[in-house]
Amino acid sequence: MPTPNRQPDWTQCPECGSEFFQEALFRQYSSSPRGLYRADEAAPPGRVKICLCGYLLPVDGSHPLPPSLQESIDRAQRFRRNNRPDKILAHLERFFVTGTQFQTVVDRLNQLLDIFQKPPADAPVPR
Ligand SMILES: [Zn+2]
């Protein structure tokens, strides 16, 4: 039996659960031959809800966004997901050690130094 197509709950942010948003109009800009940047007046602006956490949602789920705006939103969401503090920390943890790990290595090196500096009791005495 096919699963019914459930409409997402657009009243709550899927990322953080917030129910408060700012509505914003987004326009696509292009540059003129003189180097000026202008909003494309031919294309209608896209209305989007921005959550307190930065997540972007459509204002009304029944009205699809212009494809170019939806692609930009998808890219922005991917960027946010890939640059979350927990992901950045997980990436950096591959290159650094914690203070505890560092101290463990220092303790082991000191133990090795003790072994090399103290000959065993039954070692022959050099003449
Ligand atoms: Zn949110």
C-alpha cells in the first residue's frame, strides 16, 4: 500500500522547532554592461520565511517557489548543513588531539625515557 503524501508542517521549523519566522522577498540580480547590479524586474520575487536559526521555508507550501529560487535555497540549506558547528568540530577532531590524549602520550614518553635512562639492575657495569 503506498504511503500517503504528507504535507510538511510549515508552521514549525524542521531544524530547530521554532514557530517564529521573518518573511522576506528575494529577487534575482544580474549585472549590466556598465557593471551595475540590478534586480531582475521581469522575474517575480520569491517570498520565503526565515527561521530564527536561519533555516528557509516557503511561505505557503501550496505555492511552489520559482525554480531558480528553490535551487538557491537548496544550495543555502546544503551549505548550512555542511557548516554546522558540530560538523566543523568533527572535521577538526581528525587533525587535533584532546588535552587528555596529549597528556597520555606525554606520560608514555616519560615512561620510555625512564626506561632508557635507568639500566636494569642485572645489567653488566661498563669498565
Ligand atoms: Zn529554525
